[in-house]
Amino acid sequence: MKKSTKKLHDKHPGLVYSENKKVVSHVQRNDGDWIINTLMIEACETPFRYKRKKSYKNLQGQRVNLTYYPSSETVAGLELEIMKVVRVKRA
């Protein structure tokens, strides 16, 4: 774990750090002033989500390092597990 990531993890102990994960799918959609990015990671069924003001380069097929925390979201009365991404970097 890099020094900056360790510092962030020490400050927020619920964060999870994953390295060198392959992105299977990357979808961007508008939500008002924000663009919501959804990543699907190889061998993981839970979506990873983050927001940006501008669109981001397509990460499909790339390897990334992720800092995230588990969360849940209710859609049509069903509670779904998602991962809220704090930081995403290409590996």
C-alpha cells in the first residue's frame, strides 16, 4: 500500500484498497450536472460507482487500482449492494 493510500485508510478505516483489478465494463451516464460512472470488475458481481463533473476516459479492458467502501442502494424496492469509489487510478 502506498503512503498516500495508507494515510487515507488510517483516516477512514472502512475503506478498502484493491490493486491491479481488470475492468470488464465501464458505463457513463448523465445525472443532472454530474456524470455517474459504473465499473464492473472481473470476478466481482457488485458494481463500483463514482461521480465526476466531466466524462472520464473509457476504462474497459484496463487494469485499475481502486479505493472504495461498501454501501447499498434501493432500486424499485430492492436493496442492492454497491461499492462507492473514492479513488480510481490506472494501474
